[in-house]
Amino acid sequence: MSLVEAVDLNVWFAGGRVHAVRDASLRLEPGRCLALVGESGSGKSALARSLLGLAGPTATVTAGELRIAGQDTRGFGPRDWRKVRGRHVGLVSQDALVALDPLRPIGAEITESLLAHRTVPRNKVGERVVDLLTRVGVPEPEERARQYVHQLSGGLRQRALIASAIAAEPGILIADEPTTALDAAVQARVLALLDELKEQGTGLLLISHDLAVVEALADEVAVMRHGVIVETGPTDRVLDDPRHEYTRELLAAVPGTRPRPPRGPLAKGDPLLTVTGVVKRFGARTAVAGADFTLRPGETLGLVGESGSGKTTLARVVLGMAAPDEGTVLLDGAPWSGVPERARRSRRRTIQLIPQDPLSAVDPRWPVSRVVGEALAATGVPRAERTARTVLLLERVGLTPDLLDRRPAALSGGQRQRVAIARALAPQPKLLVCDEPVSALDVSVQAQVLDLLRRLQEELGLATLFISHDLAVVREVCDRVMVMKDGVVVESGPVEDVFAGPAHPYTKALLDAVPRRARTAHEPAQERL
Amino acid sequence: MPPSRAVLAAALLIALAACGTENTPAVGGAGEAAKPVTSGSLTHAVDEEPDCWDPHVSAQDVTSFLQRPVYDSLVYQTPDGALEPWLATKWEVSPDSKAYTFTLREDVVFHDGAKLDAEAVKANFDHITAKETNSQYAAGLLGPYKGVSVVAPNQVKIEFTRPYVPFLQAASTTALGIASPASLKAGSDVLCAAGAGSVGSGPFTSGAYVRGQERTYAKNAAYNWAPKDAGHAGPARLDSVKVRFISEDATRVGALSSGQVDTASKIPANQLGVLKANPELQVLDKQVPGAVNAFYLNTKGALFSDVKVRQAFQRAIDVDTLVKSVFQGIYPRAWSPLSPTTPSSYDASLENTWPTDTALAGKLLDEAGWTGRDSEGYRTKDGKRLTVVAPIYGEASTFSQAVQGDLKKSGIYLDLLASTDAIEIGGRLDEGRYDVVELSWARGDGDILSHFFFSDQTSKNSGHNFAQVTDPGVDKWLTAAQTAQEPAQRAAEYAQVQKWAIENAVVVPTYVDTQNLGASKKVHDLRLSISAHPEFYAAWVESP
Amino acid sequence: MRGVLARLVSAALVVWAAATCAFLVLQLIPGDPVYAIVGSDALVSEEQHERIREEYGLDQPLVAQYLNYVVRLATFRFGESYQLQQPVSTVLADQLWPTVQLALAATVLAPLLAVLVAVATSGRAAWPRRVAAAVELVVVSTPSFWLGIMLLTIFSFRLGWLPVAETGGVASLVLPTITLALPIAAVLTQVMREGLLSALDQPFAVTARARGVPETAVRYRHALRHSAIPALTMAGWFTGTLLGGAVIVENVFARPGIGRITLQAVGDRDLPVVQGVVALSAVVFVAVAALIDVLYAVVDPRLRRRTGVQAI
Amino acid sequence: MKHTGTVIAALLLGLILAAAAFPGLLTGGDPTATDPLATLLPPDAAHFFGTDQLGRDVFTRVVYGARHSLAIGAAATVGGLLIAVVWGLLAALSGRFGDAVLMRVADALLALPGLLLALLVVLITGKGVIGATLAVAVGIAPGFARVVRAQALVVRRSGYVEAAIGLGVPRPLVTLRHVLPNTFGPLLVLASVTLGISISTGAALSYLGLGAQPPTPEWGAMLTESQGFLHLAWWAALFPGLMLVLTVIAVTVVGRHAQNRSEGRYAS
């Protein structure tokens, strides 16, 4: 018997004005994993939630057939759905920090699942909580049960969330982006736990935008776009031999899965940027504990590390936005740190930032023309020439002049980032600092922006300091790479060398955590090089 | 509320002398069939609360009223105004009216057990006149005080530097009430705080006091020295009295109507109708003797130094209509600065001699050069609006506002500067930065006129000569009246002053203050004193 | 221990700063304070004025007056009231209880009302929410003095159900409490409902529903506690409103209390009393702030200092 | 319609503003004209809202009252805003020490109930319309100052300010171009919501006898006067209060609408 059997499922929102899911059909068997793949807004979450009767208060759900654990759920009232939830279908969502009640100990959260269906006698509940925590691999379960979510690490949190979802032993587990909020290394371990549950017979409905995760876990894939399932099939078949146009697009956009473009010989010449022994402290905490590197014209240096490793602080020191406590920064051979702002001001045009969040990076009141115009004015472009130059810059970053009068709120995320890039290019810099330039963007947009950056780099011969937590992206765009951990640069070298033979255990761990597909996908590209 | 409210609000002082032909209002008089009960309690609502409860210090009328049950005086004054022995069995006045010798009762015991004697009385006069006491009123009542001396254990003599006939009336006031000498040593904190600090020899002892809420009194069972005409003898009939402070008129009346209190004073005229219509309630009223409510015009000010402008102001106000409207026909309109009930001094010949005449007022103002008109219809001269500045301590009364509205019709802007801020008002009055001051001041003696018109009684100099009159003739008449012991002679002198004041338009009398007391019909034998406050001593309440 | 000390020091600083502000403000008042002491009654001579000036230390240089003031403040003496000729501390102590009664009653009533209405109107149906929102808007927009007057007119004067003035009994506390609590309750309801609704939209509420927990249990067990956090943030405002509201409510209902004495002192320029009230309300504010910090920690374990250690 | 309530509120506000600007259009009477022969008359055709204790027409006074009540509220809000902008920006832009001092002062003032603060100001200025206006302004200023400072700090740390600095734009120019306008915008919205509170507080001060003085037809002051004869003439207390409530509601609804718009809640 199938655990889930849905035929022609439709979900509408807002009194029928938004058709979120159209005629979707799917089936889930015990011990199997079905992955729903698509970009945000594709309707995959609405579809999954409708299997719990939780599509939302404004939602209308219809289906030709909707059987869950053998019961026909069409016409179910709130009371009937309550019996299904938790007992037959469990939910694991994205971030346990918010998906578990932060004001209650995790033990209470798991207990709530147990008591909701009275699957365990009241006096056995404590024992059962400990069992469950043990089962999902939480050490010292008795103590953990008394702790709150914020007291647990990301991995343990997610395990606790899974424990609360499987407490009443549901046959079906919906995992909605279960690892997105986790660091790479922890991600792998949580995926292993889900895999184990699947092996034990749970039917897993996985929702993810990360194809690597999907490949690691799913037996079957359903690709959704605009509420429609455009393609379904066994995972390997869909990923290796996509039949639908959209699936192909999606696959091509995943960073790191694309061929690494040929790169010229490593740059030579006088260093544009020289960082020597830079240390930056905030109170008792040392954010950067001694960084040394140089950057030559035309060279791209990747800076990799998890959040809190000191990447952004180092970038701010390089940009002259923060003064180092020790060490020096030379720009174009002249001191850049330790000089008054007045001395820096005229030289600032040399080095420009492309920020992570382009929305906050532009004045919300200003139209595009003024945003770019300010940058041109700051570098002495006469007023008369500004409009023409702005149009040229917009064209250079792939934007049309009709956006000139738009304000940031009326632009898409990708457009905004392009405007930010145009502004950074306006003073004709020699060095770009890109701080996670694509991590706030959708996957398909990410690829376009990365392409743009790479093109600009080649055309203009810019040196780039490229900061990212995403190894795949770094590998794609950088010549050299530095790995940071707790403020210390633990390893650096040419990208190929570091990726092929990581010397530091931390680098190794980072690389191991990258899902299989992302790694293997590079093999042919390397060969082609 | 600072004591100064007593000056500018309609303040009433315990008055001397008889109230002429007025009947003594009392609730449920002797004619009633009901038999007095010698137990029970009464709750009374008043509109204001003393800041300092020491009658020797406070100038507030309400302090005198609310401390009366606790403190007895040497002399008692009946509601009809006659003086009779109280703590003093008799007194002798020296022929030059400069010395008063009192012989004291010998059976009087203070609430703390001390006996009344001449030393005790001396201690009181010493306390009143001591600098540390900062007496705001009692010391002033003593006028040209020279000193006090013990003549015999039961005889005490008070002397003055010049003849001072009004003293005997002053001796009957609560302000000169006799406190236990021990209690006077407790310091101003304790004396001002009421409660256990107030120790006298009165028919009631001072009970608990909650500021802003209520004060209680308990029967003094040992009391046996009531004056002859107190309407009762021996201990008070009521076991206890509770006084509640309810400043909002509507609330006070509401409390009376709903039976939360048995009696309430200061019933606004516009609410009397409601009370009278209530079958369970009754209303007592009594015209207050002394200075009527009047506007005193600053004759030294820029505006009113011109007698024509003063006369215009006097004639412009439609006093008859306003008094009738605001006080619902209950308060009489005044023609003289003195109340008709002030004994042996009222000049009835002034009546109807200066009727409202807006045409005349207009003509006078035109002559004085106030010929222009501004956008709001006020008269102007050299572009300046005809503004009459009237500082008011407290809030502008309905009557003041009605006058303000009426004067607008004649193009005069009456600027009512109402404030409880003594710094501002006091400064203004002392420095003469005003055009008119409106007030009433109760006293059963024509001598009140000297407070208002004697040249040295300026605001800065402890007096109420707000009109800033400096006329040798007036001074002469007033001095003669203070020295003469013959009532008819005094009356003649006072009549001169009244006539002069009206003819020179230094004052615009408006209405005769009338005290209204609302009471449940269950309350009996509650009468209004000479100063128109209820006397609780003889009162009793029907048991429900 | 260090935390407690730091807390005390910063609390003392706030009180000191507020008191200093009050002192400076009162120096700016034009005119001679002696009039405030003796009143404008002219039965006091020039000479007596001088003596009073001396007695109250008004003849000393400003710095000396200030130091004197701070020292007195630190020892909880506020000097003597100009008007009542009693120590300010005595005056305030006498008036404290009626205000505390009123404030406590309102403190109980307002959150109670707020919780009831917020929970009742945070359900799926939108119309109770709309009705409640409209009522809240009206209540919040109604100045408390008018609300009080209207309640008084209707329930005391027209219907005669409740006493028109303070009697010391519970009945006379009803209308003042409602007048004081209603606007607070309306604002609290808005905040709590917003908190509830946003909590019900949070992932943890979805998780709880996905466990098969009934909607009401989600609301009471999870969301209500979350909505208490923004409500607690309002506590400073709440305290201020209680004290400020007391000024108005006590005057409307002719009740004794700190509010009444404050208005009187302001009207009379009874500066020692004003300074006393300022110091008192600063102390209350600081105390409430400390209490709220404790409550925060009770409600939200993330704010408990000791438990903030990351356990991996 | 989606914003029916807002439309009604806007119309009401328009009417009240019209009354404030041109009271003569709505009533031919004189708000201070007394009539000793027509006191405390209940509402009828001649006097829509009845008359008060001096025989003044309550309707006329309510109409003219709009001017005084709105003026106090609006002037106080603008005044409070100006004080707060200077105060908050000074704190945000001066160094750590200046910031600490200015914000501790704000803390100290915030520790006092707003009404008490207003009372302190009235002590200095003396009572009257100007005193009350200043009092309300000072009462709201410390809270606003905190908002300005917080907003200024957010803006100062925002990407676009850093970008401008990164382009070499001088700091004063950055403050003028980016920090000030982006701080002020949200504040204006806050002010529109606060206006209702200011009107209400101003009326409260007048009610307490510290604001507009009789015979000024101000709503709060009218309520004080009416309280003396509540059980005789309910109309004298009802109508001024009702207008006050309606005004505050209208201002609040329109203000909230502006707030929601500026926060983009109606964007989609």
C-alpha cells in the first residue's frame, strides 16, 4: 500500500486568486524517498503542506484522490487531520532554531508529540524522550532533554527536531529543506540520519532546492515549476538525462556543476594589495589573528570559511572601513591602513565592494540613475556626462536604460545586484572585493551574476578578493584560495592544489561535506581543461 | 492649595456682631416632633482641604471651620452675632480700648488632660505671635498687639498699642482658639498635620486624618462648658463626625444626593434646584456678613487711574442680570462693598444709585479716548486693546466668566489670569501689575473696610487695599471708627467710606455671598454659625 | 553578583539623573519661591520673607543648594513641603497607598483583559478581530479624563450603581480602575494579538500543528508565551501611563493619591513635593525595569544568563 | 473597498481641518458670546449641542475648539520632532562620550511619566497654550530622540552609506545626502501616528487647567468646565469629548495608513 497517493491535487490561495499547485499527482512508498525540486515559489512547500492539511487558513485544496496512510482525506475536518498529523505524517522543517519552540525545553517539545496521540503512557514519556534522542544520535539525552533549542548546536537541534517529528512513529516524514540552515560538515551527518530512517522503512518526502542533497537522498525526483510537476522519474535518470527544458536549466545553474572555464597563467607583476600580519580584535575576541597575502592585477583570490571565521572583518580591513590593530595593508604600494581618512579618500576609487545584500546597499529613496550617478560624481565625472556614462555602465552589467528611474524596491534581486556592480565599476577600480555576492540570490540568478563577474574580470583585468562559504562557487571563479577558521588562515594556495590535496584537516572536512554530485561533476571539466 | 486662596477666593472669616434681622437657619428646628438621639455619626462633605491645620498659622477659612469642633475660644459668638462667655466667664475692656482682661472658667480640661489656666492662654498668644510660627492670619487679627500677661491664675490680660475695638470679635474666632499648651510645643509639622497633633478643649477630639480623603472627629465625653446659646449642653450628641474632601462640585452634590454624605457645604447655585426638588434633602442658606464679592479697581494702574474709565467699568456690567442668571436668583445683588448683614455699618442709601448704563459707559470710554475697535470687537486706543487684567487665585468662577462675557459687549476685554501659582499671583499683586481684583471677605464688622481702603493696607504691606486707595479723608473716617465704641458713631463713619468708594468708582460690588448647605432630612439641629458654617455640636442624625 | 552591582549602579544613575533634571528644571522657574511658601496672602511681612528664605536654605548659592539636595535625596529626605508644612516623605507616604491600590488594580485588570481579548480574537475568523480592533481604536483614542467623566455620568449620576466619590470601599475603586486600565488594556491587546498572530505564523507553531496538537493548545501552550515578550517590552510605557494616568484619574474621581498631590504641587509650585514625586517615579521606573528583566528571563530562557552556554 | 475605514477617517479629518481653518463656515456664532438668559439649555434646533453655564453655544465652541486642540497637538508634534532630530542625530554622530551623555539624559527623562515631564515644563513656562504645547513637545522628544538615534545608527551602518564612503564621498556630505533623509522619513510616519497622542495629551493638560484658559474654546478646557454640572447638562461634556475622540481616531487611522504604506504593506 502506498503511504501517500495524490491524484490531481490543486491548491489555491487568497480565495482562488493564486493557483499554487496545479493537478499534481504523486505517490510515496515505504522506505523510499521522493524529492520535490524547484525554486522558491514553485509550489513545492504548498504541495507538501497540503498532505498535512496545513496548507494554511486561506488555502483551498481539491484532489481527484488524496490518500494518506490508506485513509481518504478528502472531506477531512480539523479533528480528522489532527489524527493524521504527527501520527501518520511527521514534519521536519528548515531551521530547528525557529521550528522548535525556543521558550520550551526540547524534551517538552518531544513530549508534546507523544502526548498528542497518547502513543505512550504518561509515566513512560520521560523514558521515551530519552530513547528518541538516543535514536537520532543526541549524546547525553537526559541532560539535553532539559535544555532549550538555543543551547544546542545546529546539528543537535536538527536531530532534536527530527526526534520530535518521529516521536509518534509516523510512516511518512516530510523534510522541508532539512539541511539548508546547516554548515556543510553538519549537513552530511543530518543527511545520514535521514537516510537511516528511510532504510528503517519511513517514507520520506524531501523538499529541496539543493540538487546535491536530493541526489544524496532521493530515489525519485519530481521537478516543480509554477505549481506544475514538469518532470518526474528516478533520481539518476532525471539528473543525468533531464528531459524537460526547465530541469535542464535548473541543473545548468547549479554552481560548481558547470565546467570550470579556462584561466590564463597566474598573474605576475607588482602586487596591487599587500596584507601583512593583520590582526583585528573586538574586545576580548580576536576576529582576524594574523593574515598575510598579496593580490596582483587580474588575479582572483578566494576567501573561504564558515560564518564567523573572520572573512568579512578581513574584507573590511582591506576596504579601509576598519583599522587593523596590528599589521599593515598596502594598496598600490602605498600605505592604506594607518593613514587618516582624508588621505584615503582620493584613492578609494581604486578599491570597490560588491556587497552580499544589494537591497540594503543602495539608498532606498534613490532611483538607479542617482545611485550610479553618485559614484560617477565622486570620481569627478562632470554632470553632463553622467547620464551617458550611467547608461554605458548599465549596459555593461546587462541592464537596460529603462531601469534608470526605478527605485531599488521596484527591482528584482538580480537587477539590484547588477546595479551595485555598476556602481562599483563606475570609479574604474583596480580591485573588487566581493563579499558573498550571490548568496542572497536564487540559484538561476546566481549563475548569471557569477558569469557577469567573471566576464568583467576578464574584460577589465580586475583583481578580485572573492569571499564565499560555498566551495563550489570558489572553485569556479578563483585562481587562488585561502581557507580561514576562527580568524586564522589555515591553508592557502592555487585552487587546483588545495582542492585536490587539502593539507589542513579543516579544509578536508569542508571538502568532504560537499555532496557527492558537486564533486563528481567537476571530474569531466577538469579533464577538459 | 496655599493659604492665599483665602484672600482671593471668596473667603469667610468668623465674624463679630449680630446679623441684624436674619433668622438663624437650622435644620429641623425645635418644632419638630423627632426626639434627639445622643449617638450616631454624621458625614459632611467640604470642597477644600486645609494645607496646614494649625489655626494659629493657616489663613484658610476652611481651617477655621474644620478645627472649630476641636478648639474652643475665649469668647463665643452666636449665629445672631451676639458675644457671650465661653472659655472666659467674663472680660473687662479698659476705657481707652487698649487692654482686655479675661477671667477664665476653672473646670475646663483639654483633651490631653491638662487644665485650662491663664498660663495656657498666654502660651497660645505667645505661640501665635512667635516668629517661628509664621502665622499667616491669626497674628494679623491681633492688629496693634502689644503683649499678654498673666494677672492671676485664672486671669489673663491682652494689651494693644492703640485702641482696637475689633479684638473682641477676633477672640471668638478659631484662629485665636485655645490649644493645649503641651501640644503647641510639638512643632509645626505635628500641628499642621491634624490628627493627634490637634489638641484643644472642644466638644470633639481630633481623630484619624487621610489627606485628600477624610478627617474624623470623636465625641469628647467630658465636655461640659458649652456657651449658653450653643443650642445644647454637655457632651455633643453625635458620637463622631467625618468630614470628606470632595472638591468637584458635581461630585459633592452627587455624594449628597446618593446618601454617601449627610451634609455638604458650598452647593453651587445652579444645583440648588436639583437638591430642593429631592424630597429627602433640604437646603439652608445664609448671607455672609462682611465685604461682598466685588471688583477692586487699581487706581494707581495705568488704565484705572482715570476715574472716567473706572466709572465706565462700573456701569458697563449688567450686574442684576448676571447675578440672577448665575446664582439662579438666590444671591442678592450688592450695592455697597459691605453686606447688608454686616451690623451697624451698611449704608442702604446706596441702593439703586448706580444702575447699569452701558450707554453712559460707552460715552465715558469715548471721552477717555478708547474709540477704536479691533477685529474681535474690543475697544482700542492707539492700537492697544482695552484689556483689564484680573489675576485670580484658583479657577475663574462662572460669575467671573459671565462678567467677562458681558464686558465684551461693551468692548472691554476682561483678562482672567487664573492660577494657583502663588509666586505669580503674589508677585503681581505686590507689584501692582493688575487692573482689578475680585474677591469677597466675610467679617461681621464694618472694620473690614479698613482692610480694603486704609492707605497703609497695601498688598505688600499685609493688607487688601487692592484699589490702592490713598485718601486722607478715608483714613480719617476709618481710624475714627476703630476707636469709637459707640455703634451708631462707627456706622456713620463707615457710611462715609462706602459712599466715597462708590462715587469714586474704586469698587464695583456685585453680589452678597451666600452660604448654601445641603443636608439630608434625617439631620436635625444642625445650624449655621455666624460665618455660615455648620456647627456640629448640637446636631444629631435620625437612626435609620 | 557583578551583574546585580552594575544594575544597582545604573539604577542609581538614572534616579540621580532624573532628580538632577528636576532640580535644574525647577531652578528655571521665574519668580520668588517664598511666595509659594507663604502664599500670596499679604499678612506676612518682608522680614518674615527673609527668615523663610533662610529656613529653606534658599539664600545659599546654587551649588550648595544642589549638593544639599543630592545629600538629602541619598538619605531619602526631600525637605519640607512649602504648602503643607510637613516633610515631603511623610506627605508622599500618606498618599502612596491610594495610588498603589489604584495602580495595582489596573495592573491586574489590564493584562487580564488583554489576554482574554487577544486570545479570543486571534482565531481563524477575521470578524471578531475586526470588531475588537475597532473597539481598541476607540478606547485608545479616548482620553482617560473624558472616559472617566462619561463613566461617572452614566454609572454614578444616571444609574446610581457606583459611588460618585471615594468612600474607601471597593465600589469606589471600580470606575477609576476601569478608566485607568481600559486604554492600557487596549494597547496591550493590540500588542499581544500581534504577538500571538506572529507567533502562530512562526515555524514552531507549524511544527506543533504538524504534531497533531489542537489549535487552542498551540495558542495557549506556545503562542501566548511568545506574545508576552512584546507585551513586556511595553512595561516602561505601562508604568509611565499608570503614574501619568493616576494624575488624571485621581482628579476626575476626586481620589486622594500621588497624582492629586502632584498636580496640586505643580499648580502651587510646591517644589520640594515636585522633586519628591520626580525621585519617587524614577525609583519606581527603575524598580519596574528590574522586575521586567526578571520576568523576561522567566518567560524567555534565551535571556537567562547562566544558561547561555553553547553545548555541542 | 479595501480602505473604507481610512477613507471615512480622511473625510472626517478633512472636515475637522476645515473647522479649524474656517470655523466661520460651519457656524455663524461667536464662541465666547455669553447669554445669561440661556444657560444650560439642552440641545435643540437653535443650539445643536445645547448651551453651557454661561449660555454659550456648545456647537460653536466645539467647532472653534478644533483650531486650538489641533494647533496644540500639531505644534507639539513638530516641536518634539525638531528637538528629537537634533538630539538624536547629535547622539548618533558625536563620539561615544557625547552619545552616552545624550542618551543617559534621554533615559532619565524617559524614566519619568510623560505627563509628569509635561507638568515640569508647565512649571517653567507657566500655564497656557504655549506652555502646554512646549510641555507636550518635550514630553515626546526623548522617545523620538531614541528612535532618531537608532535609525541614524542603522542608516550609518547600512550598505549604501558604506558604499558612499567607499567611493570617497566626504562624511558631512554622506550625512546630508543619506543619513539625514533616511532617518527623517520613518520619523515623519511615526509623527503622524503620534499626532493623535499629542492632541490628546494637549487636551489633557487643558483639562487639568494647565493649557488653554477659559474662555478659550478648547475641548479639554471645555470638559473641565462642564464637569461642575455633569448631572445637569450632559451635553456640555459629551460633545467636546466626542469630537476629541473622533479627531484622535481620524488622525490615528490616517497615520497608520501612512505607516503601512511606507512599510510597503500594501505593496502587493
